[in-house]
Amino acid sequence: MGKSGIDKARRARLDILREAALHRHVAARLPAGFSGRWTRRQWAHASLFATLAALVGAIVPGFADSRHEGVAPTQAQTTLALALPPLPIAKLRGETGDSWQIVHVERGQTLGSLFSDLDIPASTMHKLLEQPGAKQALTRMKPGTELAFDMPIGAGLRAFRYDRDETHRVEYHFDGDKVSEKVIERPTESRTVVISGTVGKSLFHSARKLGLSGGAINSLTDDIFKYDIDFNEDVASSDRFSVVVEQVWRDGELIRTGPVQAATFTVGGKLHSGFRFEHAGKAEYFTAEGRPLKKSFIRMPIPYARLTSKFGSRRHPVLGIVRQHKGVDYGASTGTPIMAAGDARVQFVGWKGGYGRAVILDHGRGYTTLYGHMSRFGSIKAGQRIPQGKVIGYVGMTGLASGPHLHYEFRVNGVHRNPLQVTMPPPVPLGGTALAQFRAQTANALKRIQSVERVIYADAQPKPVKNKKA
């Protein structure tokens, strides 16, 4: 008998033994007095057991294998390691646009240090600087200048770019020893906008949140409304401002904000307005009536200084004798900047007896000012014309002084006057053709501010009171 015949005989004997065992198992559970015929209930129990046995055999493979000894086992499962999908062709070829690194120049950084940080050979930088205009543009970079390096993985510098100006981008491509240049035009768009808001907790924070630049905010506080509004004491959170500025956009991004063209500031219900106008080759801010907002003189040449000695008779702190004090003294620490009280021509710079290092300014129309006891001078010289607010020197205690302070004198036609009480000469208003040009230029700006404020602050306007019927 062959091997296959022996296997068949073995399986047949196993089936007989299983059937006999099943009968013995069932018989052992049959009730006494069984007549040989099953009842309906016994048939139901047998069917239930058979079904459970089939389910267990299907669910547990080991049980099924023991019931079918000699049957070929199920095929073993195999785990395959699948390869990742291939990289895009652009990545394999290293095409432009997949590996640009943007760098913003920080203070103290140079093109050489940037190339060194990126492990680009100095020879490559020298090839770049040999290109027309590159050396002039890239060796005098300001902090914040944006540069871009195209450096594919496993390769060197493939391309480099920078913005030559607002409307032109220069791109250099490196191919071995060859360097090619491409100039890309980037058109800009100018928009005149009105930015309006309330002061809130902080004027600077609120204005910046609305999109007003830091320079424009400083124009409001230091140029336009400096003489009429005390921003430390007068301004409340509910006070509002509106500013007309020209913005320059490129590719959907704001890149620059021009000077403030017009502005209004409402403080405690009182409206203050200022309009920019170029007159006699100089841009200034004027009221709606054409009067300069800038006063001819500022009261204090040192901001936030303390008054230590008044005008009039007093005992000299150094000489110890009583004599006329022909000016006022402002106490401040050594090195505090001193500003010109008004537009002037520098009349004198040097040492002047008990005044120590001193400066005398001639403001015209018979008005002069003197600044004494300086520690050092600013960048001025005799005969030079300087604007109001120009730093002319720094606080010190040279000459007859017991401590660091500024001695400040105000003279009218050579006569000393009290700087704290003298009536300052009013600025000269616009007139004639200049006034007509000013009104034509500012009328549109004022209308734009008014239209925006009507929309934004409509709910803030007082509502008319209706007369009650008797």
C-alpha cells in the first residue's frame, strides 16, 4: 500500500474514533430511561452544540488544526517592505524655487559673514561682487535688508537675489565660473488712506494695531500737535484721531508709509487739525486756516527738565553775592541734549567767561537766545543756519556753575526778558498765492477725514433731542 493509501486509512480510523467518542459523550449526558428516540428538545440541544463546535473551529485556528490532523496548514503571511514613492522631478533636478533661503541682515553682519555662515566659498562671493553694481549695493547694507540664497541639497550656491530698490529685484545665477544677471521689475501701487481710531489704553499701541507706522505716530506727537496737546496729561482713552497717509504696496504687501498728509485729533471734545504743505522749499504743518502749527520758539530747550533758578535778583551760588539773574536755569544730568529754541543762525560757539562753553543763536527780528555751561557742543559752527529742535550742545557745569545745569537767556533787541513770561512772536501765516494753493491741496484731505469719521463715529455723535408734545 502506498503512502497516500496509509494516510487515507489513518484518517478513516480517526473519524470512527471521533464518532464513537461523540456518542459516548452524548450518551453519558442522556437521561436515564432513554428509549432510543430523541425528543424535540434533545435535537435542539444537539444542533446547538454542533453549531458552537463549528464556530470555535473557524475562530481558533489551533483548534481547527487539532480537529483536522494531517490537513495542510494555512499559508504563512509575509510582510513586504514597500519602497517610498519617488521624489518629484523638480526635487531630483533641483529646479529653482525649491531651496531658497531668506536672510535678513542683522546689525554688524556683512556679506562675507553671511557667506561664511552658509558655508559658501569666498571665491563665489568675489565672483558675485565683480558684477556691475553688486559691490556698491552689497557692501553697505542696512539692518533688515533681505537677501535670498538658492542652495539645493548637496550642491553649492545656484542663485542669489536682492532688491536693488522698491521696483527692481536683481537675480544672479551661477553655472561654474559663469555668472548671469536677471533684473525683475516689481511694480508698486500707491494708495492714499485714512486711518482712524481711538486712543484706548495707549495711543501708540492702538495706532500700530490699525496699521499706522511708528514714524507717522511720532509725527502726530512730536511735529503736528506738539504745541497744542500734552500727550502725557491731556489725552483720554475715548479721544480719537484720524490720519491721512500715502501707502506704497507691492505684491499685496505694505512696504512703505509716506509722511502724514493731514491729521485731526479730538481731545476733550475739542478738534485739533494739521495739514502738510511745502512752502519755501520746506514741508511744514498748518492749521485749516493756514497758520503754522509750529511755534516760533519752544519754552524749554531741555524736555522734562526741572527749573532750579528763576529770572531776577538772587544770590549767586558760586560768587556768593546778590546780583541780577538774567535767565533761568534748568537742572539736568551731564550730557543731556540741549535743543535750539527756534530756527536760527548760529552767532557764537565757544568759551564765554562765567558762562563756560556757550552758544548764542540769532532768530531774526531782534530775537536771540543764549545757552551756557555746556559740557560739549553739538555739530554746529558759527554762521550755520539750523532748525528748531537741532541739538546744539549737552548739559554740563563749565564756567561759574555749582552743578550740571543749563543757563538759558532770552533777549529782545538786546534786552534780557524772562523766557517763562515773554510773549513769543506768532509764526507768520500763509498768504496770497501760497494760501490759495494750501486750501486747494488740503480741502480734499479734510473731506476724506470727515466722511470716514461720520461712518466710524456715527454712534458717538450726540443725538438730537426731540421736543415732547405738551
